[in-house]
Amino acid sequence: MEIVPLDIAFVVLHTSPLHRPGTKDAGGMNVVVLAQARELARAGNRVRLITRRSDEADEPVVELEPGLSVIHLDAGPARLLAKGDHEALIEPFGAALAAHLEDDPTDLIHAEHWYSGMAALPVARAQGVPMLQSYHSIAAADDTPLTDGERAEAPGRLDAERRLAHESDGVVTVSEAERETVVERLGGDPHRVHVVHPGVDTDLFHPNAGEDRGAARPEVIVAGRLHPLKGFDAAIAAIAALPPERRPALRLIGSPPPDGDEYEAYLHEQVEAAGMGDTVVFEGALTREALAARLRDAALVLIPSYSETYGLVALEAAASGVPVIARAIGGLVEAVADAETGLLVDGDAAEWAAAIDRVLGDPALAARMRDAAREHALARNWRAGAVELERVYRDVLERIESFGVLCSCGTHG
């Protein structure tokens, strides 16, 4: 039977898939969405990435490659906004989305983050098309146990995320940990929550062929947005807890979000107070190619985030043949094979320092982890993930066709 290509609309209100990860509010979500969209388009589907115009220079339509385009819709001022300011744009962005899809209909909407879901859900229902939701982070209620650094969100967000879990035609998560959160915290129907793990470009992210890794002072990398939730301060504290003669160099890759200058200043103060000004580099955000080059030259990657639905950098480090030390939370326990591709740590700066010392002080252990990490990454690729995601889309469409109605309040039929 001939497989008919799909027309797929990814909706990403608060951050453009074109924004460089580590800048603005761009991060792993941007990488995942763009990579999935590329592979879906290369499989013959038509894919639109629909986002908000955040710069006057943004063209209404940007053609990335055959079958894949970015659509910039006008909603609010055409400038960069703090992430929290986008809640006020849900309604105007939804109106712009409705007008766009009325003129150019789609088979299915995939909303990324709750802002996008709340804007897209009324549009999907009005136009009779299914909508799937991905969260990429989920709010914690005041009575939910939090990890250090994780902040409870306003009740409005949690209520919206619960509604999306019940009323979307399916939820797509990036890890089993995130799936469990959707089911247990948001009350999502487990039969409609689908895990599609992220992939990695193992051609771009590959090991260093040379033998001079860390020949002088080994370098440790932390990469992401300079945001408290990412735990850059914990990485600095961990390095500072090591004896000076055993401290590696530390490279911090990423830039702050629009409202993050205060945290960046605090990190600089922390480095100076520890006397590490000569061995810590703040590099800012990098292109994907430059990040890959940095990773393959590193001795170790740290992921001290206080909350991660998956931790894409862990997989990119693994593809680069670099061991990872990560906090034992969320999706990181799936991204890092403890004691095989790296170490999972759940403790204070002293425990992080001991883990760093263990890997850097044992060349044989580090070599085993590098080999295992690369093998782990080779088993993951974006094409396989896109195939699984398209299967989810088609299953949802088939189920809706069989029942004859879209999902409503968590039930079909």
C-alpha cells in the first residue's frame, strides 16, 4: 500500500528552531525539533516549523531544504523577549496560527512547550486536525518535592500542562523519566504518551583521532544556557573543591537568556573567589560545528543540571568519545550509562570533585568509558527517531479516523 506523505506543522512559540543553542532561550529543544523536522522532510513529508517573529529581519518564510520551511508569525513586538513574557502572547500567536493554517491547512500539529500547546489547541479543535504535545520541561507544584535549583511554577502553568496532557491527541516525551512525569504529575493517559528518544549526528560529533587529549592540563566542559537550572555554579564549585595541583581547566560554553545577566555575573564572581580566573574560560554560545570540535578535545563533560528531561549534550559528548559526569536526575539516568559511559552523581561539590578526580586520575578507566560512550551513541541517530515519531503520528491519525472524533478531555469516541 502506498504511504501518503504527511503535512506536519511543528509549533514553537517562544524560541525559533533557527536560534543557536546556548543563546537566547534556545537549547536542546531547538536541536531536537530541527533535527526531527529535517529527517521527516527528507522522508518525503512536508514540514513547517511555525514560530514567532522575534526580529524585524525575520523573513515570513525561510526555506531550509526541500519540504522544510520556517514560518515567522507576527505576535507581539518583533524583538527578543524574556521567556516568561510569552505567556501574554498565547492568544495573539494562536490567532496568527489559525489564520496561517486556514490559508494553508495541515494534517497534524505538534506543539513544543506549553505556550505553544495552549496557543495551538483551540486552533486544532476549530480546524479539525489532531494535535500532539511535547513539553521539554514540566512545572512542579508547590507540594512537589524539588531538586535543588528547581523552582515551583505559577499554578497557571501546571493547570495548562494538565489540560494539554488530557486534551491533546497524544504526548511525545524524550525519555521514560519525562513520560513518568506526564503520567504521574499531569494525569496523562499512559496509552497516549509516547517516548521518542533524541538522536545524535555521529558524523558531526566524533572522537578526536589524535592521542594528545589533555596532554597538558586536561579540560572539562559544561555546555548550555547560562541559567541557574543548568547548574554551572555547581560545576565551578566542584572544580574548586579539588586540590589546585589536580584541577583541570574548565570551559563554560553558552550565553545567558534575555533575563540572565545577573547569574552570569555571579558565575564570574564565583570563579574569581576560587582563584581560578586563569583556568576557567567563558566562551559564549558556539555553532554546532564549533561545539563538536570543543567536545572532542575535552577530557570530560559535566552536566550538573538540576532538572533535565533528557540531556542532549550527554549524547553529543558520548558521540565525541568523551566520558560524562552528570547529576542522577530525570532523563540523564537514561542518557548516561553509569560506570560505563560516565558517572552519575547525586551529592555535593565534594562528591562531584571525587568523581572528576576518579575519571581524570585513571587513564584506563577514561579510555574504557570513551570507547563505550561512542558505541552507545552509534546506536542512536536522528533518522531512527524520526521514523518512530512518524509512526506515532500515523497511529494517532489512524486512531482518530477509526473513532471519528478528536480527543476531548482525555477520551476518544
